[in-house]
Amino acid sequence: MLAFAGLLICGETVRGQAVLEARVDTQEIAVGEPVQLSLRLDHNLAEDARWDWPVILSGDTLEGGWEVLRADPIDTLMSDAFSMGRQLLQRIEITHWDSGLIAIAPLVYIDTVGDQELATTEIQIRVTVPEVPPEVALRDIQGFESIAWTFSERVVQVLPWLIGLLLLAWLVWRAWKFWKAREPEERALEDALATPAEPHHIVALRALRALEKEQLWQKGGEKDYHGRLTAAVKTFVEGQFDTPMVDRSTSEIRRMLVHPPAGLSRDHAAQLMALLDSADAVKFAKHKPGADVHERAMRQAINLVESLIPEDEPDV
């Protein structure tokens, strides 16, 4: 019988703001069958908290021997519980290869700012071994018959690979000849275009100061203001540290910055995530935030870019 089990864990939260929920779609499976595990955290963005989400990837093994078959990206949604809240949701497909009553051990979530800690409670799943009908039971090996390849059969097998290798070699040779035959002026132009006209921090600071003078949020464009502000910062970080940022969501960037790229300290990574979380709070807010939210975001963005200017590069 397919059963649905859900566990709601509130834990010790600051003023009851954070809610952690873990659910499974069944409490009984056969060996190797999947279990859908859903993890959801609702918290108030107005509170001074930053939750560290456990990194779970496909191929990992959870405590208790549960194998992770698939781990979906963490979705960021509006929270139904708070007017300025955010919901983090991840769906994970797991399975087990032993039978018996096996537990999904608690997963711990830590607030790195407010020093809070939440954990799911243990979930019991019964794993059974399916019965094998007598007619499909294992039988003794019946022996084997050796087969010898003829010369013509071997040629037919090898010939397509040989033709493919010769064609690939010809294409590589033609490409090399074409590249060598280019005019020196053409190669010099391509090299010049590959070199950035201006340092990344100069472009980012110019965009931020232009956005500040535009007074966009004062005219009702709060979401567009924060979208352009974070786009300028992500473009700067992407160019400065050769790390894809512009087309990534906040959740994807958070997972990337578990191991920051060379040159980007953990403190700077934390400042970047605080800026992106602040922008998400404005995008998902049901009410307009105060002016201090917009002004603080601009100061944080400019300070972050200026603190990452290389020592051998001039400021603007």
C-alpha cells in the first residue's frame, strides 16, 4: 500500500520565524525502488539570518546507506508563511539496496548569522525484498559456443573507424592551413578584440553610479533597480574571476560559492550572497520595502566592487 508521510519540524527558532519541513511520498518500497524526499525551509527575510543548505548531489550517499539517484536544484519561491519571506525547496530521489526498517537520518540546517540550528526528525522507511516466482528462478549455466570472426567480417568492423580517422585528420589539416593562411592584420584584429577595452571594475562602477543617478526605485521601479544592480555586480565577478554568474540563479551561485574561485575570499563571497539575498527579498516581497533597503544595496554593491579592485589597477 502506497503511503504518504510528512514531518514538520519547527525546532528552536528566533521568534518562531524559520520552519523546516521534510516529506517522503511513501513509507514502504522494494529494494532499489525510489523514494521522493522533499526538503522545504521557510524563513522571514526581515530577520537577520542566513541558512546554510546542506549540499546533496546525485551519486552521494546519505547517512544510513541511502543512495541519491537524483538531486534537483534548490528552488527559491515566495513563502506562504511570511509577507517578506522566502521558501527554499529541494526534491531528492533516493533508494536503498538493503531490506528492513531503515531510517533516513536527520538533516541539519545552520543559520550562520543568528547561530540557529534546525534538523529534520528521523523518517522510517520499510524496504522489502520482492518474491521471485518459481518459474523465473535462477538456473544452471547451459554452456557456451565459441564463434570465430572471418577476415572479411573484421575488415567490415574496422573500415568505418579507419575512414572516420582519416576524415578527421584531413579536416584538422585543412583547418590548420586556413588558420596559417590568414593575413597578419586579421590575426592582429582578433587579438585586439579578445582583449577587454576596460577593466571589469571600471565598467561595473560606471553602471552602478549611472543607476544611482537615474533614481529608478524612487519612480516605482524597485524590482528593475535591484535587477540591474545585481546584474552589474554579477557581470563584474564573472569577468574578474572567470566564473559564470550572469545567467545563474541565486541558489546556483550559492552552491558554486561553497568553494569560491581563486582570488575571491569567503568574506567577499558572503558579501555577494547577502547582496543577492537582499535583491531576492525585494523581488518576492508582497509590500514595498523602505528607502533604506535600496540605498543599502547600492552601498554594498559599490563597496564590494571597490574591495575587489586589483592592486595594480586604478580606481575610478
